[in-house]
Amino acid sequence: MSRAIVFNGDETWEMRELPVPDPKPGGAIMRVEATGLCHSDIDHFRGHVHTSYGGAFPSIAGHEIVGRIEKITAEAREEWGVEEGDRVAVRDIVIMPDGYRIYGHDFSVDEGSGLHGGFAEHLELLPGSMVYRLREDAPADELTVFEPLSCAVTWVEPISPGDTVVIEGPGHMGMATIVAARAAGASKIIVTGTTKDQFRLDCARKIGADDTIDVETEDPVARVAEITGGAMADVVLDAAAGNPITVNLAMHLVRKGGHVVIAGMKDKPLDGFHSDWIPTRRITIHPGAGLDTKGAVDLINQGKVPTSALLGESFPLEQFEQAFSLLTRQTPGRDTVRVALRLA
Ligand SMILES: [Zn+2]
């Protein structure tokens, strides 16, 4: 049997035990070691899923999944190039006959084995999955950072070696973006946040940011001008979620002819945006939208990712409530850059 956290879609959850099946032809069974938590899990908890499939309930959430192949079919072994016992990162997308779906969002617990999310001790990998071998010499909870990093490695594509980069938003995506930006050749990295983000801004410096700015106590435009000798940023990456105001700020932090990447979800429209900024200052806007799991796993396996600094805090399955409280920033006096669940 496999213990699982099941979200009902109405801000309630329950622990269930589900039988572990044999793999389907072309599939495998994975023993989950750890799964990272992210903002989309909070939305899922509240009944909102942003995938194109649209989600399914009740369901096992969790899509930042690291584990070991426990049982694999000959077809999957051939296709994925992994063996029983291998530690792998799971790409969240699975190609199905009727389109694609996302583990941890788009499978009801009542469909098939139900084991298609990361907040469970086992994951049934369906044919059409993609998995990538991960290093053995780091704890699994640290390695779950492969998933936010998979996005971040695509967001940094406009960066050229030697660039000065501003990253708005010191959440777990912002932290992964620091690492990706450095790997892409950024020579100076500045991270912005609010006064409530003090702990996270301190972490950003440990992870590799050269400077941090609290936009509530300092003028971010003046500070970036000072740090860059008036040149401003070559690339601004907006990784802040929940408030569109950072988009306008990005337009003021970037240099003429520079690049702005819009990534963090704002959940509402933006006031005060002046589109003349784009032609008069020749700003190129890019979507922060890609996913490159292999690129992220390669960086981790090459030792270019400070996985322990990026981990934040991790909890065993029994402490899901505490993990979720910290994720939603509802634990008084305590903050973290990231939360992961340990399942083995
Ligand atoms: Zn995620």
C-alpha cells in the first residue's frame, strides 16, 4: 500500500492508502523519495488548476517529483534508458493518446491506480512519461529543485555572458533563477523583494545574488542606477507572483535596448502600464514560459546548483499540515524559500 495526501478541491485534504499496481506496458512504478511544493499546489488545494487539461479532483497533488524506479517494463527501460534502482527526476508532462496531462494536477485519485501525484509514497509512471537520471550523492529533497530550475533555465535565455541582471521576487522561482542566470553567464545579479521578504533576500545573497533591494525601504530605480553606474540592467526577470506592479518596475530597471522576461503569475490585470516604453526604449518583452527538465538536471548533475541552500525546509509525510502552512506563509515568525516533502 502507498500512503497519499489527497486534495478534494475545496480546501480540504485527507490521507489515504492506495494499493500499488504493477506497471502498465510501457510504464513503471516509482518509489517517491521527495516532492517539492509550489504555488500551483496552493491553487490546486483551492480547486483551481491552470493546466490546459484543467485538473481533476479528488487528486494527489505534487509535480516536483524525485524517486527511484522500483519496477519497470522492458519497453520503458528501452525508451527511457533507466533501470530498476535508478534515481530519477520526473518531467511533469505525460503524453497521453488524447493529448498531454500533468502529474499532480490532471489525474483523479479514482482513475486507474490513482497514484499520479508526488504527495504519495509511489508514483505510477504511465507510458509517455519522461524521466532523467539524477545524482546519488545529494539528499532527494534537495534535488526536487530540478523542477523550478527546469523553468528558470528557459527564462534566462535572453541573458548574454557579462550581463547585469535584475530578478524581481525572491520566492523559490526567483532563487532558481539566480542559479540559472549565473550558469547563463550573468556577471552581476540583483534581487528585489519587499520588507516581508527579508529572510528570502538574505537567502538570495547566499545562493549567489550580488546585491538585494527592499523596494519598500529603498528606491529600486535609484539603487540599480547606483550599482550599475547608471547603465541599468541588461535583462530584468520578473519572477514575482501575485501583484502586477513589478511589470512596471521592470520597465524602469531595464536599460534602453534591454530585455524583460515576464514569468510570475499576477492573477490580475495591470494598471499604469505605458506601452510607449516598449518602442521609445526599444525594450524586448519575453514570455517566461518554457520547461527544460534535461537542462536543469544536467546543471544539478554537473554540480552547478547549490541544492542545499535552495532546499528551504523539508518535512516527512506525517507533517504535511506544517509543510503546507509554511508554504502558504501562515506559520507565525517563520519563513522559508522553499518547502519539500520527504516520502522515503
Ligand atoms: Zn512547481
